[in-house]
Amino acid sequence: MVKITSRKSSFDLCCTTWKVLLLNLVFSVSLSSSFVLPVSCNGLTIPFGKAVKSTRASGVLYMGKLETRGVKHARGNKQSQSFVDIVRKGNIDSRMMKIHATDLPRVAEIHAQGAWRLCIITAFKTPNAMKGQVVESGIESIVPPLLEVLIIEPDIDGKQLSSMDKARLTIDIGQITSVWDNPIEKSIDHYAKFLLNELVDARLSLQRDFSVTRGENIMQSIYEQKARPLSNRSQQKSLSNKDIARIADTFPQEISKNHVQQLLKKAIKGGFVNSSNCFVDSVLVASELYSENVLDHVGGSQRTKRLLAGASLLALDAELGGRFKRNPSIFISAEYESQDEIVSVTQINLLSGGWIPVDQSVRAGTEARKFVTRNTADSKIFTAADERIMHRLECLALGELLGARFDSRDLELDVRETLTALGLDLTPEGAQQALVRVGKWSPLKKDEIQEGQKGIYQNYSPWSEDLLTCAKEFREKVKERCDLLLSQCSTTRNANAMIEGRVNLTSLPAVSIDAKRTTFRDDAIGLRRRSVTGRKVKKGSKWELLIHIADVSDIYSPNPTSKLDLDVSCLKKAAEIRGMSRYDLPLGPLHLMPPVALEALALSVNRGAQARSVGNSVNRCVTLWVYIDENDGRVIDAGLERSLIGKPRALTFDEASKILSNNDSNQMKMFLSSVEKVLSAWKSSYLERNEAARKREKRMTVREIVAKDTLDGKQMRDDGAKGSFQRTRGHKMVDNTLDLHGYVLRMLLKRNQVPVPQASGSGADRGGRLGTAPLRRYIDGVVQRQALSALCNYGGPPLTRQECNEVNKVATDTINKVNNLKSSKKASEFAAVDNEIRTRKKSLRALASHFACNNVRDSERIVPALSTGYNNKVVLSGLGIVVQCKGVKGTLKTGQRLLVRVTKLDEKVGAIEVEFSSFQE
């Protein structure tokens, strides 16, 4: 082998002559000799015909092509190439980097002592296998070196760096998660202290500037982005085992072949193919946290602090949840040099690791186990995964699958894993015990069980002990304040005097109309003549309509003036997590907040026969006053005020309807009739002007018809539960009142140019309600807080648009959670089977009997139907069966009456199919 070494000297040879000699030599050797002539240039040994190449793309340094020293190959045989070349040709080099000894020290994230650690790589350490060897500079080796690192971790007090001796470790390359590209210009000790201070500040900043909810949302968003390309990884082009074997065969030595095979297999399995699509690191998380690329827009200590915040959040998420798993760095090769029998590492080549999203099934099991660990250890941390698991456990515990013929294997994986980890049965009873054991539910004592309670309330309260204690204290504080307000109202002679900054309306009549089974009432209707108000309103209405909503500012407003000297933030948090009350679970209901707190916030009502408000209590309300033109139904004027009202008269829908329908001329009849007249005028005008309102009205009409056809009189309820739906005069009065409240409040907020909090799909274009049920929906409590801030200058500044968007997302997620998150994959199917199949079979048997008794031919089996407006589904009149109608050209409109032909009827299994016949006039 011929070796030509290029060295700098004071004597400059003729470059042209050397080039000619070199080219001639290469040409002659390549034609006549049986080996490739390598050249050592500046310490790198390369084969002729290949240039040293060093490029940088996307911040990653790609190494040039290296030749294994001292290996000869016959002409025509496989050409020798470097390990770095192999990585590049295998399309797994997007995270390849080189670290030279002169690049040290470098900051890195590693896995050591069982956890994520920040460290400084201070030096490369020669492994024992290389000591005493004679090596030539620039030659690749597959013997991995070790790394000496200084761990950056504060002591218990969070200020002092751990003992330098204790903080120094020796690690291998597989413990590296990622290496930062930040240069270290100061001494190691000085920079270590700087990093420690920045790490402590970053963690404090993370706690101060980013709430748990936002951190969870950011990490979940990143997971969803990165999980999609990971799920499609099987479709991406990658090296097959045959390809890997073929590449490995280009190396002559068996040990090199094995190294290449292991390297490529690890890289492919670790997701390094197109890894930019699925890898997550501190740079990405920091950029999401601060809504800008930290590498492009900031530098110095500010950049370091943000990177540390991103790294801390990523490590915390991996510790608390199961979204991401650590993907370690992979060793490619190293370069050594020996001098005076001392071997040192000059450079290492590696694939930089990071974090990648885990598979959904793996994630579910991990999150379940961590949910159990945290909550049985009384941890204060509550992640989005914990919220999801608790929701599913509560669904199971409250009888979502009660009576269903289901297999425990059909339960969602996180539910099964949680119950298994706690050693409990995969049953509703097991779920109830699990919720008690993790501290989310509380067992009831004998003296706490109220008479007549059903479902879980015979044994449990679906709230933690701490929350129940806070709710009880809140109730006592509210009672004390109520007594004080009642005393002030009774001693105040001036009816127009303000009490606690509220308008005194205790002398005016009010009525609260709600369902028979309603426990907590949160709205009431009032009425008074315009002439007694003193308001300057245009002519057109002699009545001022008053819509009273229970005041929940104690819970939702950040700075209520009437402070109770009690921290109730846990009640607001509980409402935010639950999102809305649920009445659809057999062993429920499941309220927005503990019933004790709702009792304190709800309206205290009078169930007697008096029309005027009486009693020994007052109610704090937020009252919307509005004037309606009785001629054209338009809103003349409106406003919002904090008020005090007496006990409103409590009526059920049925009682209100009967009072309106009878011929008596008592005080209550006159009151309700006047309210109905004002509301009817507005509703008629509103329907003429608003297409969304017309569509909603048609949907309500169809629901009523479907309910009447589906259920008999005994099954029909006045609260819309279990498929029932009524629209009596009492229902319509309340419906119109709450619609008017939403319409006017939205108008007032927009007039004041403040954003309106609302869940997706509940806006004005859908005829959605606004702020009418703060005891049942979290979003309505926030709406009231926004209205008080903007229209009454109470409770602090209004929410910004960004804050409203965050609230909107919580409300939307709640709706999706209730609709989609079940304890079992087949929960909806079970519910449909158990609740409908018996009624369906009974109706189909009656229909089949009718056809048989009248000798109806198959082609003449015609029945009337009504379109529901959803996916061409119709309800068969008189049968109460909803079925999809085939053979329709286009889409059936809501409420259309038609005739359908029965094409298939099997009463034994409850199956029926119909096709369109004709429209009814």
C-alpha cells in the first residue's frame, strides 16, 4: 500500500507537479493493481476517487466518507465504505451528528439514576478495550467510548448544586437522550452554576406562567401531531432485512457486518426513518410553549431558559403520563488516536435521540398505572389522562352498563388496567370502590344518608372528602350572609335602596317553573309595570320582563366584593373538570358541583299557593330586564343588574300549563298570562327574522312528535329524560324566556365589544342558550362572570379573547367527553339494545299481526312516517320506531310527512327496513 501524507511546511512544493504525479499514480494503480490506493490527508484516510465531504443541513452536521484502514479489495469486488455512509444511504441520517473532542463541553439531556437529568458532557473516556492499542488517527472504530458528565440538579433547598464529586458520573452513549447545540464559552464550574440557576427559574416559570391545563393541552396537541406519522410508519419506505443484509455484506469483516446490521435495525426500530415527523425534543416543546421558534428569535440566557422550560415540561409529561417514551441515542462509530501509548477519543458519530409518541394501547396501560400510583399517594397532580380515566370509571360506577349483557373484556383498556392494578372486580361495584380508594369519591356514614335517596347516593358521595368539607363550609357562609341580607331588607324603608350593591326586588312577584324532579332551581321570571321603574323607555310596552338567574359569582368571579373569607377555588376546579351535570346515568345523577354547594347557590323557592314572593329568605340573582314592543315583538331596551329577590313561587311545567288553561282569574293566572303574551310577541318576531331559530323550532316539534309516538303517557316525563319530550304551555314559556335571555345577553356583550364564551355548536347560528344554567353547566357560570364584568363592572376585568377560547375548548371537550368517552367500547350499543329492543319487538309484533290479519301483500305494506331531519331517518307513526328510509332522492327535510313501504320485517329479532313510497299532502 502506498501512503501519501500532506503536511504543512515552510517549504512550498509546486502544486501543479504534485497534482500531475498524483493523478498519474491513481490512474495507473486503478488499471493495473488489484487493490484500492488509500490516501491519508490531514489525518483522514480516504479511497481515491472519493472526496472528503462535510455538509450541514437543518442544523445537523453530516460527516465525510471514511475508509477502514489497511483493507485491500480486488478490482470488481464490493467497495469498502464507512459506517457513516451506511447511515446516510439507509435514509436514517436526519438526526445524525458528530461531536469532536474540541466541541466539549456540551449540554445534554440524559437518563441517569432512574430519571431525566440535565448534564454537561465534560470529556470522552477511552474504554478498556482500546487502552494499550496502537491506532492511527482518523480510523473509524465500532468500540463505543464512555462519557464523563456533570449532573445539574439542585439540592433539596433548590438552590445549591449537589456536591461536585457526587454529581460527576460516567455514562455510555445509550444514556444520552439529546445533545444541545449551545456553545459553552465559560468554565465548566461557572457554567454549571449558571445552568442550575436557570433550571430552577425555568421550573418556577413553568409553574407560574403555564397552568396544568395549558401544559396538558400543549403536550396533547404535540402528541396528536406526532402520533399520526408514527401510526403510518408501516407504510413508509424502509430497509427490509434483505436490504440490511446486502448492505452489511459490503463490509469484509464479520464484526463490522454485525455492527452494521445491529445499527440499522436499531435505527429503524427506533423510528429514525423520517424521524423529523415523529421525534419530540425540548426545542419543539419550548417553541410551542412560547409560540415562537426559540432557535430563530431568542438567544443567550433567554434561549437557555426557554429550552430548559421545554425540557422540564417534556420530562414531567413523560413521568406523569404515557404520551411519550424516551428514544436513546444510537452509537455509529468513533475515532481514536494514540500518542505515547495513550489512546484518546477524538470524535464520536451518533444518531441523536429524543422522545417519540407511544402506541395508544401502551399509553392507556401506562396512564392507568400512573393514575393509581399518584392518586393512592395523595398526589396534588391531576392530568388530562387522570380526568379521562376518572370520567370512564364514574360512567361504569353510575351504571352505564347496568343490566347489559357485556363481557368485561369490552371495557376500555385504561378502565381494565386501573381496576386490575387496584385488585378490584371489573364491575360497577369495583369502579365505585376504585373511586373511593383513589380519593375521588367518599363513603357515606349512616347519619349522612338522606331518606329516599337512590342509586349510588345510598352508599357514596361522588366527591372527595376535601371538596365536601369546602362545600359544607361554603353553605354555612352563604347562610350567614343570607340572614344578614334578609335583616337589611326588612329594616330598609326605601324600596329603591341598594343593598350590597344590588337592586332590591324582594317586593316583586316571581315564578320559577321547572320539571317535577328538579332539585336545584336556577332561574325565575318576574314582571312589573314600566311606570314604576322610572326608566325612560320608548312607548310600545307597558311591562318590564325580569329574568332572574342564580348568582354564582362567589365561585366564578376572581374578585367578588362580598367575600366569604373562604377559598372556594376547588369548587370552581371541580365544575371545570366535570363540565356539566349528567342525568342520563341509571345510578345518578352526577352534578356539576357537590349538592351541598348547589343547595347554597340555588334559588330558595316558595312551594305554597301565594303569587307574591314571601318567606324568610332572599336570593342573590343576576337579573336581565327587557322591554318588548307588544306590536312588532322587537326588543326596545334591555340591561343587566345584580339584584335581590324574595322566594319565587315554584311551579312544575304541568302546574303552569293548567293555570294558563283554566278559566280562573286569580293573581297567578293574570301574572302568567301577561308574561306569556310578552314572550309570544317576541318569539313570533324572532322566528320571522332568524332562520336558525326556525330550524330549532322545527327540530323541537319533530322531537315532540317522535316522543309521543315512541312512549305512552305513563312513560312520558316532563324533564326530557329517557326519550321523553313535551312542549306544554309551561314548557314553551320557559323555553321562550331562556331563548330571550340568550338573545339579549349576547346582544349586550357584543355591543360592549367583549368576547362571548360559548361551546362549539352553541352559538347564535344554532339558537344556543347563553348563561341560563350556571348550576348545571360550567360554561354558563363563566358567561355570567363575563356579563358581570362587562355590563356591571363587577368581579374583575372581562376575559380576553384568548381566555374565552380556552374556556370554549373546555366546554366543547366536555360535550365530546360525555358523548364519546364511555367505560366500554360497546356502551352505546348496550344502551340501545337494553332500552329499545323490547319496545321495538313489541311494536313490530303488532305491525306483523296487522298485516297478517288483513292479508296485506308485501307490495302493499305501506305505513305513514315522519322525517326526523337526520340522515333520512323517519319515525313510523303509531309505532314509535325510528328507521332509515331508503330510496330517497336527496335529503328529507325535518318534519316532512311521507308514506313508506316495509321491505323487511322480522319481529323476532326486532328488524325492519323501509323504502320511500310517496309524500303525504
